[in-house]
Amino acid sequence: MTNSVTYKYYMPTRIVIGKDCITQNSDIFRTLGKKALIVTGAHSAKRNGSEKDVKTALDSVGIPYQVFDKVMSNPTISCAYEGAKLARENDVDFIIAIGGGSPMDAGKAIALLASQDIAEENLFSGNYEKKVLSMAFVPTTAGTGSEVTQYSILTNDKAQTKTSIASDLLFPTVAFLDAKYTEKLPVETTINTAIDALSHAVEGMLSVRASTISNALASESIRMIMNCVPDMLQALQSGSEGIFNPKKREQLLEASYMAGMVIAQAGTTVVHSMGYSLTYFKDIDHGRTNGLLLGEYLRLVEKSQPELTGRILKAMELSDIDSFQELMRALLGRREDVSPEEITQYSKITMRAKNIANCAVRPTEEDVHEIFERSFLDSSRRSRKKG
Ligand code: NAP
Ligand code: ZN
């Protein structure tokens, strides 16, 4: 007997796409509130024109604002509380987050913490009052899809990893997508963030929560990202981000929000959980960690569900997992050193993550250990030398 189809689909974020879409739709800000907190990283929003466009739009509709530009990469819990304090002190009633995933994730936590008192020990509990500030998001990297997800991922020192606040309250109200802000994104960040988006789409297909709609979005997102791979390889060779034509930048930004819509429905898998240790302990960029690990998880899945990996490889137009690994090697270069002792530590931490339950092929701690080993150790240093 086949199972009948059951799933939920919820995506409340309004999406506005196109060149100059912020200044051309400034009226939307009027619907969000009377005073804004603009949340950014230290530099990029000031350099790529996004913060200026937001300020121009706010000025044109007479909305005052305050700026919080202290969000670091992989934002900390204390950064979110600091931003929320500023929001309360200045009586702002909506948040505009501009940047990569870091300012956007911090912006979500700030929107929550500014509207209700949540003690730090309850921050990841999911038990909140139904109150949050409205949010307008402007992604300036093409990778995380945070502009359309209900997750805010923060560095959690107590758990020695990154932990997500997951709540429907955190879906941004509106996302403005203008690829012109990504034109000067450095080659390495372009590649790492594109691989993050690719990983979201692939992991969404590898999730027990995958559905007809999330798979449709995932396949198209994968196809669009793979279509930009030749530009990425060329940019690596030339060392210049200028190789990308604006159409390709648009494609990456669209593919990234579509992949965000995939994980909003299906969640991520063990690949993200494993990557959080690499970021927490070794400061390896988020998107890069996924590229370093995804291939070996695909190999594990292939053993019991070859038709599933077959569908993913087909969307990538690749013949096998070895070709995928070759591509990752070309895009990511030399892998970092990770010791056998570190692998044992990270494997234990990984098993405590929520995303393990999402995996269509659920890995044991031994499997996770083996994925780490195969991703980082020469065959001579692996504890299990078969295969
Ligand atoms: P990021 O940490 O937001 O930014 C990386 C770097 O890129 C920063 O130095 C930033 O500078 C710079 N940058 C951003 N936009 C730029 C532009 N247009 N031109 C030049 N430089 C630019 O990196 P990210 O990969 O986008 O985000 C990673 C974070 O997102 C991680 O914390 C990850 O856990 C999270 N994430 C969240 C979700 C979700 O669903 N919520 C999904 C995946 C990942 P500034 O600091 O000066 O801005
Ligand atoms: Zn990610």
C-alpha cells in the first residue's frame, strides 16, 4: 500500500525582486511601522549601496531610523540581545536587516527579543508569545535564503555549536532582492554562499519532510546554481568577481531564495549539523563546510536509496558522486586539517543536533564519524579503512 500525501506548506514572506526594487517600493515600509532599526554587518552594506537605498526609501516616506551595524559573522547570542536593547531604547517598531545570513539571522532574533522578554536559557525553546516586530530583509549574499526562512542561527557557546531558533514568528514580512548588491561579492564568498544554497536544495531533497513542492523548488534551484558553475570556475582562475554577468548574479540570488523556501519546509540534515562544529571550532565558513561534507553524506544515502541520489545527480547533470566530489575539489581547493581526535569530538556533538531527525537516511554516530574521516583524512589515517 502506498502512503497518501500529507504535508504542510507555509511561506508568508512577500518577495519583491528586481533592480532598484527598494527605492521603487518604498511604500511597503509604511505598512511595517513608524520607526526602523537597520541591522547590518560592519562594512559591506555601506559599500554595496544597499544601506543607502534603504535610507533613501525611508526618507522618501518620512520614516526615521536607527542603525545597528555591529553584527559579526556567525552572530552571537549577546549580539542579538545588544541589538534588541537598542531597538527598545529607541522605540523602533520594525527591523530592516541588510547583509548576508549573519545580519539577517541577528535581525530575526532582535525582532523577537525586542518584542518580548525571553531569558537566554529559553531562547531556543520555541515557546514564545505570539509577538514579533515586522521585518524587511535585504540579502546581499546569494546563499543562506534566510530572507525566506523561519530560522535564526546563533553561535551557542554553552552547547559549543550553532543552534537555531525556529519559529514561524521569524519569517520576514517582506524580502527585497536586488542582485546589484552582490556584484562585488568576492569570488570566495560567491562560491561558498552558492554552495550553501546548493546544499539547502540538496539536503531538502534528502529530508524526510521533502514534499512535491519543496522538491520542485529544489530541482530548479540546483539547476540554476549548476548553470553558474562555469562562471565560478572562471572567476577562480582569473581571481576576479567581475567575470559574473548581472544575469548570473540574478540567477544565484533567485536560486538561493528558492533553496531557502526548500529548507523552510523540509529543514536541513546532518550535513549542516556537522558543519556547525567546523565553523564553531575551526572558523570554517558556513557554506564551505557544507561543500566539504555533502559528497560523503550523499555516498551514505546512495547505499540504501540510490534512486534518491540518482534524482539529485540528474538535477545537477552529473553522472556520479565522484564527479560531484571532483567539482567540490575544484571550487573549494585544499581542505583544512582536522585531526582524528577532533573528528571524534565533533561526531558526538553532531548527534545532539535537531536536524538529525530530518535525514531520510538517518546516520549513526559511526556513520557521522566516517563521513568526517572520508571528508578530511587520507585513507591511510582512517579508522575504518574499507571502501
Ligand atoms: P555572512 O557572515 O553574512 O557574511 C560573510 C562576509 O561577506 C562578511 O564579511 C560580510 O561583510 C560580507 N558581505 C556580505 N555581503 C556582501 C557584499 N554584497 N559584498 C561584499 N561583501 C559582502 O555570510 P553568509 O554566508 O551570507 O551567512 C552565513 C550565516 O548565515 C551563518 O551564520 C549561517 O549559520 C547562517 N545561515 C542561516 C540560514 C537561515 O535559514 N537562517 C541558512 C543558512 C545559513 P559585513 O560583515 O561587512 O557585512
Ligand atoms: Zn546553510
